[in-house]
Amino acid sequence: MAGTTVKVNAETYAKLKETAMQTGRSMVEVLTSAVEVYRRRVFIEGLNSDFDALRQNRRAWADEQSERDAWDVTLTDDLQGD
């Protein structure tokens, strides 16, 4: 695995090292996991912000609801009457 150097402050390094020791994982694994968790969090926060903005626009939100309703009718397509 090719690597690179990332500079962190002493406090962050200590936390990274401690977490690695507690979990039995390498510092690279801990940092990789932490970055992925943070990346997902940023994505969800952005998505929530976008939906909040959409809800503030009454017409756009009504259009969104109409589109959802249109798609909802497809949920039972091809289902047998079991």
C-alpha cells in the first residue's frame, strides 16, 4: 500500500495512537476509518441542509411531494396478491 505523510498536532497524534492501542488496529486503519466516518457525516449534513432549503420553498417542496406520490404507486408493481 502506497502511503503519504499527514501532519497532525501532538494532541491529535496522541488520540490516534491511544485509539489504535485500545482497538488493536494500526494508526493507519484508525485514521482511515475516522476519515470515512467524517466523510459520511459531512455528506449527510449537506443532504439535510439541502432538504431543509427545499422545504423552505413551498412550491419546490410540493413538487417533491407530488413526485414521491407518483413513485409510491409503483411500490406494489409485479407483486402477487399473497
